[in-house]
Amino acid sequence: MKLKIVQVPLPLEIVEELKVKSGKGTIKDALSEAVYHYINCPYAKKIRTTMKVSKMRGRKPLYLKDFIE
């Protein structure tokens, strides 16, 4: 199994509530349990969300030149 390290900004209130609801002591364990629950939950497939993609500002790296525009 390959692992991928990811980061996402979340408000502290949401993180603390997630820790309480999951019963886990650390943020890492609470987020891990939430992700696994979301993947395995049959009701989660019905929820559709859209993501707002922000455009990069400033100078773009040369290796991304062909992909961005």
C-alpha cells in the first residue's frame, strides 16, 4: 500500500468536534477514521460537492507552463 501525505486547512472548531465525535485523542487519528468512514459509508456516495479551484497568481513554475494555461 502506498501512502500519500496530504494537507488541508480546517477551522480549529471543526477539528476539535471531529476529535470528540470520533473518540480519538489526536487530530491524525480522528481525520484518519473520518476518511475511512466516508469511503466505506453507503450514504456518502449520494453527496455531491463542487470544489472551487483558484487560479495561480504571480510567476508560474516552468514545468507547469503547459498545464495551467
